[in-house]
Amino acid sequence: NQTVAADPPELDPQLRQQAETLIAAALESELAYNLVESLTTEVGPRLAGSAAEARARDWATAKLTDLGFSHVRVEPFEIEGWERHAESAAITAPFPQALTVTALGNSVPTPAEGLTGTVARFDSLDALLASDDAPEALAGRIVFVDETMTRTQDGSGYGNAVRKRYQAATAGQARGAIAALIRSVGTSHHRFAHTGSMGYGDVGHSIPTAALAAPDADQLTRALQRGDVSVRLKLHTEILGPMPSGNVIAEIPGRTHPEEIVLLGAHLDSWDLAPGAIDDGAGVAIVTAAARLLLEHDLQPRRTVRIVLFGAEEVGLRGGRAYAAAHAATLPQHVAAAESDFGADIIWRLDTNLPPERTYWGEHLYTLLKPLGVGRGTNETTGGPDIGPLVPGGATPFALRQNGWDYFDYHHTPNDTLDKIDPVKLRQNVAAYVAFAWLMANID
Amino acid sequence: NQTVAADPPELDPQLRQQAETLIAAALESELAYNLVESLTTEVGPRLAGSAAEARARDWATAKLTDLGFSHVRVEPFEIEGWERHAESAAITAPFPQALTVTALGNSVPTPAEGLTGTVARFDSLDALLASDDAPEALAGRIVFVDETMTRTQDGSGYGNAVRKRYQAATAGQARGAIAALIRSVGTSHHRFAHTGSMGYGDVGHSIPTAALAAPDADQLTRALQRGDVSVRLKLHTEILGPMPSGNVIAEIPGRTHPEEIVLLGAHLDSWDLAPGAIDDGAGVAIVTAAARLLLEHDLQPRRTVRIVLFGAEEVGLRGGRAYAAAHAATLPQHVAAAESDFGADIIWRLDTNLPPERTYWGEHLYTLLKPLGVGRGTNETTGGPDIGPLVPGGATPFALRQNGWDYFDYHHTPNDTLDKIDPVKLRQNVAAYVAFAWLMANID
Ligand SMILES: [Zn+2]
Ligand SMILES: [Zn+2]
Ligand SMILES: [Zn+2]
Ligand SMILES: [Zn+2]
């Protein structure tokens, strides 16, 4: 790496003017909203590995072709399938009543008739991990990790919450528990349970695991304040064999440097509980609409602009990993890669991870985005879930960061529906992405 | 009725001071919140006629006794029972996906395997009623009344919405439809279906009827914009025989006019989908806590203050009707009757229905309530759901009207949970009710 040039190149005025024209057009465009409306209505929920995810690939292939992109194709891969059939929970004693619950992705089923145990509550995952770890410490109990999640703009509360989601089962199992319940990873007080992946780590498949809606976690806690509480949990889930998934890819070929790639990513799969409007129909729509604006304005970039709609993100970033493996040789030529996977609220910050000789790319990009309300972030981003796996191989990540204040109110719940998207905010995202795409695809 | 007295009596200063002391105490009291916390936790959902409603009567009897009220008793009556066992709906073609649905109370079941039909959508109940009413006009179809409800402070949007809820089935059946769907009677865009009673009128039990969550009504409408849509509906409901319900009654006996009654009402039952915090655990808590303040302050009223916790309100105001029948002879001595059944937001308006010779009761009451933010309403109230049946027999209704702006976001959904209650707002209600009770029980 070289040191920073004393006088980084000025931004080519024509490039800047083109970007500003594209931004103005994006702020008037209804395409992104129409795309997410179409995907969520005509496909709806699209669980990784399912027939619905396959329909989503067909939908994307047809849309990208109709919109005029080149080299539209599916890069298939396989995943281990998992399905939810039915789920329920109830306090059986002393205050019989139903609880709103959802199985975590990858959870084994309970016996068909369900299982019943008294509840052992912990304030946090750390409290559970610090508790007596004798193999019989929680024998026959249902462990309940009632840890709350912090609401933040930048989503920084999610990491700790996900730790709870992944590890409650293994920590419970090590102590003899028969099932694990967690307070949903989410920030809303509405009565929705939030699903999401969990894992069994080295112990293999072990105890069934589910999330309670926040009001139900509160209710269970209140019941426990009065004494012992028995809960019955019934999860009918199914671990399937290998199932098909795939990434859908489309391009605007580069005019002078087609081998250099500007990647715009989002994920096509969703959880099964909802049509996945904000996670991640919005991202699919934003990056597709942004790239489409180049075609509409007959602007052929110097580098190739590549849309990648990843499959099977929700179940372990499988699309990102498959892409990284399939494109390992060309990752260093991915000069800019960004993904939209944090809802549909406005972009408020730009993070980069540019080498010293290219930090001026970030300067020029920031200048373009500032009028959209985008502030300057760090030069330390590692990308998002699906871009992350590309970075060790040499792709250069960017993060156009969305306001996540409300995101975890809806995330992974049945409530992630189209009405949660504000069309005006969606356009701000398209504007930022088209500016990003056009600048990165042309800058010297 | 006499004409208005030219010089209505001044409010007795001692009475006024006592009322102000009670108001101040109410604004500091945690009793109402503790009561609704207890009811919603320890009983939870309490459907009319169910074992849970019986537990709610036991809960109320024990609480009212513990709190020191006199003549605590249950006045039993019977209702025709109804239960919900399971419910689901899905678009089967062309865009297969689940829909969030709930059976309306009183709905007959579908066949066990469900029923499937193409959807005939109407913008409103009136549009359906105005449509071709030949018995085969909608043969084999599922009628869908997609009428929205208006959000208002005073709840005036509810009447029209309930009309849709009650009549969609009979109007559909008359035209040969095999089932009826309505857009939920509610104002939220969250993905909850709102239950509530419907009726079959003169036609007797006919077609199964359910409500879609608002996002699902939107989704179905978008699908219909693309062509024919088939929906499968599965409702496992059960019409039961006679089931026990009852009103729970408690008193503070009047010192000088025990035969004159100031009635404070609320309903003890809830729908089965939620613990019924705002409908109507809040009301139970408000009127109980208000009356309890008199005992705490050793204030014995001149007239009898009677708490009535009605049973089976949700399934046809059965508790109010049973009370009216059982107490027909003494209804004219119910000099003031008010019920709290509109959530837990603040009281913003006082409506009365006083004869000319007693309009000054309303003036004095209004003077006391004004500092709580309560404005002056009409002298034309007919009371609420459970007080209404008492009025033709001679009871004098009052309405301490709560802000209902958000009420129908939660009403009759699984989301009616304790966290939806603001303890500070609850206290304002207790303050208004205790001032009402004390003044009405003592004024000359
Ligand atoms: Zn996502
Ligand atoms: Zn996700
Ligand atoms: Zn009610
Ligand atoms: Zn109600």
C-alpha cells in the first residue's frame, strides 16, 4: 500500500454531474417500491431451501431480465433444510394460559405431544453461563434466558442478543435442561415472537429452542415472581436433508474495465413467518432499482456493476459463502462491494475500508452522499452479513448504513409486511446506492 | 321532570374538600395497576363461559373481600358457550402463502379439512348489500369485506365497523357464499387479527366467518388486483351448550340512603386471545381502586356505592342484561351508573343524562373533574355496553369518556397485554371515578 497522495485527484465534473442527475431521478423513482411490492405479494415468505425460495429466484430472474440487465443467471448451491410446521406454548400451572412463541431456526422438534417442565429463569446468558454447570443442575427444567435487547440506531444491540439466541440451548443442555426459551431478540413490545438461527455448536442437535414474544416473557417473569411455574412447549419442526438454494446475479457490463466489479448485494430469502418486506425485500428492491437507473439513463459504467441477490442468508450466510467460494479468484477485483440488509429506513452514515491510495474514493463518495443526509463514518467496515465472507478474499467492502432504530421491532416476526416500508425513505436509499454504484464504477 | 332550579345548591365545601383529597390520593395510588397486573397474570384470558372466566370470578370475589368491601357475591347466569380451537387461512393460488386470521366469536366451524373458494371482494358492507342478491350470485365464493375503520378519539368509528363484523356473513350467505372474511375491526397496521362477536340474525347459523389482520387484507387485495385468488380457510370452532357466567358484586353500604345506588361497572370477561389488559382488566382495576379509596379514607357514603364486575360482556352484553333483569325493581334507585370499558387512556370528557332538576349534579361533577383534564360533553349519554341495558329501567347513566385514539390498535387482539397500560394514565381514571363516586353518593 502506498501512502496517501498529497493531492488526490479532483472528482471529474462530468462524473459528478451524472451522479447528481441519477440521485435526482432516484428520489422520484417508484421502481424500488414496486419491486418490493411485487416480491412480497407474488412470492411472499421465502424460506431458504423451500419451494418459495425457488419461486423467488424465478421472480428475480424474470424481473432482472425484463429490466434489461445482462448475464442474468442463478448460481446454485445446497443447504441443509429446516422447516417449521407448528408451534405452541402455555403456562400449565399455576396460571394456565397460552404463550406466544416461535421456534428458532435449526431447532429440533419436541416430542409430538410436547414437553413440560418447570422454568429456570436467568436474567442474561452470562448469568446462565456463570451458573452451576453440573450436568444435572437444571435436570428436567426448561431454561429461560430473559435478556433484553438494547434499542440503537446502529444495530449494535443485536450482537449480544444473537449470542443469547445461539447459545441458550447449548448452555441449557450442558446443565440437563430439556428445552430452552429466550426472550425474543427484538425491541418491540408488541406480541410477536422473533425467530432467527440458533446453533448447537459442537454438541450436535440437542434441546428444542424457542423465543417468547416480549409480553409473554414479561408474563412468565411475573408468574415466576409468584412461585414455581410449569410450561408446556410443543415445537413441530423438521431438519431436512440437502435442499436447493442459489444466488441470482445480473450485470451491467463494464465499458473499459469489465473485469473490475462493483457489487450491489441483498438477500432474496426471508424467514417463513412473513413476506420479508424489510428483511430483505427492501434491499433487493433498493439495489435493483439503483442499478436500473443506469440503464434508464443510458449510462454504461467503465467497470462492471453486478447485482447479487443472495440465497439462504438467514440460515448462515450461505449465499455469501457460496459466492466467495465460486468467485475466489476474482474477489480482489471487486473494487467496491456493498449490501442493503437492514430494513428500509434512511441511510445515515457511510463507512469504508479503503487502502490509503484510494481513501479519496471515500471522500468523493461522501461529498456526493452528504446532501442526502449521510454522515461520515469509519474506514474500518468489514461489510455486512453476505459481503463479509468476500472480504478476506480481497473484496473492498463499503457500508451504507441505515437507521436501525425500529428495525428490530419487526425483524424476523410475522409483522415484517409491506406496510412497514415508507416509500419516501426507500427512495433515499436508491439515491445513495445509485451514486455509490456510478461513482465506484467510473472513478479513476 | 321539573324545570332547572334558578339557584342550584352550592356544592357542600366539605364534600368538595373530601373529593379533592380523594383525587390527590388516587393520583398517587398504585392499587389499580396492581389489580390489573394480578388479574391479567393470575387469570389471563377469560372467555365468557369458560373455566377461566370462573377463575376470574373467584379472583374478583377474593380481591373484593380482601379489600374490605361488603356483600361480596356472585349473581350467576347462563350463556350459550362458544370456543375457538384452531384457525388458519392461506392464499392457495396463484401466490401460496399464509394469512393471519381469527374466527369471529359465534362463528360456526369450517369442515375439518377447511374450505377453499375464490374470493369476491367488496370495498364495504354497503357495497356487498347493494350487490346482486340472487341466491347464487356468489355461489361457492368466499366473500371478503375490505372496509377500513376510522381512527377517532371518541370511538365513533367502531359502530360502522361492527356493522360489517355482524352482517358480512348473513349478507354473504344470502348470495350463496361459502364463507365470509372481513378486514379486522381495528386501526393498527400490525399483523394481528381482531376477533369480536358476529351474529347470524334470523338466518340461524350459516357460514364460517373470520377477520384478517390489516396487512393480510392489504396483501389479499394486492393479489386480487392481479386476478383471481383462491383462499383456504380452516376454522375449528365449537358452539357449546349452556355455560355458566355471572356478575361479581360488592358494596360500600350507604349511611343514610342505602337503597340508593351509585353503580361503578366494568366487565370481567375478555376474549380468549389475550389477557385482556385494556379490555377490560383496566376497567375492573379502575372502578375497584376508586371505591377502595373511600374505605382507605374511612369515608362512608350516604348512598350505597356498588361495584359490578359484569360477566360475558363480549358475547352480547349478557352481564348487563342479567343485571337489568335481576335488579329491575331497583333500577330507578340507581341514581348514577358509570362503567369503564374503553381501555386505559385518560378520561377527556364527561357526558351526563340528568333530568332538569339534577343538572347541577353534572355541574358540580364537572367542576371537580376539570383539573384532571376532563372537558364538558353532552347531557345525552345512554351509558356504555353494560350500563345501557339498565337505562330503560330507570338507571341514570354517566359516561367518563376515555381517549380511544389507540384503543382499537389492541382491542380484541393477542396484543392486549399489560404493557399497553400506562400506570400514570390509569391513575387519572381512578381519580375521576373516585370523585364521581364520592360526589354522586353524597350530593343532595
Ligand atoms: Zn437480512
Ligand atoms: Zn434476517
Ligand atoms: Zn370491553
Ligand atoms: Zn371487548
